[in-house]
Amino acid sequence: MELITEFLTDWGYLALFATMVLENMNVPIPSEIVLGFAGFLVSQEIFSFWPTVLVGTAAGLAGSLGSYWIGAKGGRTVLLKYGQHMHLSGKKLIAADSWFQRYGGIAVFTGRLLPGIRTFISLPAGIAQYPLPEFMLFTIAGTVPWTILLVYVGSVLGDNWQTILDYHYEIAAGSVVLVAAILAVYFYLRRVKEK
């Protein structure tokens, strides 16, 4: 945490962009620390709120595209070659592709709101060759609220920004409730449309 906060303090928005790109490429850098501290810097008037959200979102998209590209270029080959060691057969891969083609957008969007899943959803999207424009759209749609939430909470807490880490489970639970509500609305509207 100290390394990240020093990096952000010394290098500003560039450090914010770099750390969030890495976090979204599955490097274990908690976005709660990065965006929470960025919120603290907003409270100190070192950063500004909307530019911080913009940089965090752009970095989220850039890192997600990197992870998507890895999945698209090498993920399928690795799974076909070593999948049997993880109990993944070719049939399961085809089923996963079919599922992703049907629910990919909602999976990307809701996945971006769930701690622990948010950065990893890009790999299966790339492996499934989910259409890139839709992937980008749903990635941005899911990244914006997460970024706004953490930057805002960090800015409100100010000197106590690290409190975010004490409420990690509450943030995760809130995200799960939000995702559940979104999924309920999505499936309800889908059923109405089918009728």
C-alpha cells in the first residue's frame, strides 16, 4: 500500500493510469487502495474528481483490453491443450462459448461490479471471441460506477480513506446486491420481450 500511495503522490494521474491498467490486467493491485487513495488526493485538491474518474475508467478499459487480447490470442489454445487437467473438455469450451455469446454483455457488465471477478471477466470474453465493440461498451458501463464509488468514498473519508479497506466486505456485498438487482431486471425484461 505504501508503495502505491507514494507512486500516486509522486507521479499523479500517470501513476493512477499505470496502476489501474495493471490491476485490470490481473496483476494483484487492489483497486480499493488505488482509487480510495486517489479519492483522498481529490479531498486534498491534488487531484480533481472527474479527471480522476476519467483516468480510472480509461485505465480500466485499457487494462481490460490487454486481458481480452491475451484471452483472444492464446487462451483457447492453452485451454484446448491443458484443459483436461482442469476438467475442461472441448464440449465444455463450446458450451461456455455459447453461454458467453448469449449472456456475454450482462456477464461483462455485472462482472465489472464484483470484487474478485471484475478484472478476470476480460479473459473469458477474449477466449469466447465476444465482439470487441460490445465488450468495450459493457466494460466502460461497469467500470464507471465502480470507479465513481471508490473515488467518491475516498474523497469523503479524506484522511481516513483507508477505512475503505475495513469495509471491503460491505462494498463487495453492496456490489452483489446491485448486480442481483440488475440481473433481475434484465431477465424480467427479457421474459417480457419473449412473451
